[in-house]
Amino acid sequence: MKFEREGNWIFQKDDGGTVVAEVTFPNLSEGVVVINHTFVDDSLRGRGIASALVEAAYEAIKAEGKKAKLTCPYAVKWFEDRPDKNDIVIG
């Protein structure tokens, strides 16, 4: 699955240019972002897109040497299910 990225926003658009899936992780402080929102359009649910978005955010955050605070309920659950990915998570 191929996503686009602009800053701390990873997303997918449909053919008409409408955002149909996204994860946002704005800067919270120096070296820390907050994963605060994950969205997948109803028409795309059940395909693992939300998981792939959070995985992409994880990879981007880790590659930049940052840490992440989690406020998005989906992201909280995603990281709970993957303790090996908690190296970037802070309280």
C-alpha cells in the first residue's frame, strides 16, 4: 500500500483527490510528536489500512529519532498489540 506524506501527515487520496485515509502526528515538543488521529473511510475499512498507516507513522517517527505520545485510541491499541514497537512510545 502506497501512502503520501506531507510533514507529520501520512494519507491516501481517492482518484478524485479526497482524503480517504490518514494518520496525523504533529510535533508536541522538541523530538516528540503526538499520534492524535487515524481515519479510514467506511468504504475502505477491514482492509488493514489503519494498521498500515500507523506502521508508516511508526517508521517515520523512528527514522527521525523522535518519540511519540499516543492520544488516538486506535494508535494506543495498535501499540499495545505490538510491544516490539514501543521503543518510540512515551507516557
